Amino acid sequence: MANVVLYGTRHCGYCRRARGLLNELGIEYEDIPVDHNPELRKTMEELTGGYTVPQILINEKPIGGSDDLFALHESGKLQELLSNKS
């Protein structure tokens, strides 16, 4: 099973949209809230290079945010990433 991590906030519409797709597809993921937590946000930025939320990693590789997740899904590449554990 792929390791999926989503850094986000509770009130972000893009975060809710990304969570919704992951849930709809039955993809298990670790949801890390960075609301009011500068240390977690800094960790997110260091791991992903991004400072907006959500930031999503699949198998420790940053894929971007909600729009990127949907683009991967629509292109069929999301399943490929989830299947590739290297």
C-alpha cells in the first residue's frame, strides 16, 4: 500500500476537496493539520517545497496540491503512483 500524506488545514476548501477525492477513491492517508502550528507548517514546507495547503506526498514524493491530485487522477497517473512503492 502506498504511503499518502496530506498536510492541510481544517477550513481550507482545497484541503476538503483533496480529502474528498482520497476518501471517494478509498485511499488511506495520513491527515496532518497545520492549523496554528508553525513547526508543522515549516516541516511541510521543507518536505514539499510548497507553502500553500494542501500539500500532498505519495511515497514521500511531493505531488503538489488539490489541483495536482485531481489532474493525476484524471490522467490515470494517480493509480500508477499509488502502485509504485519505490
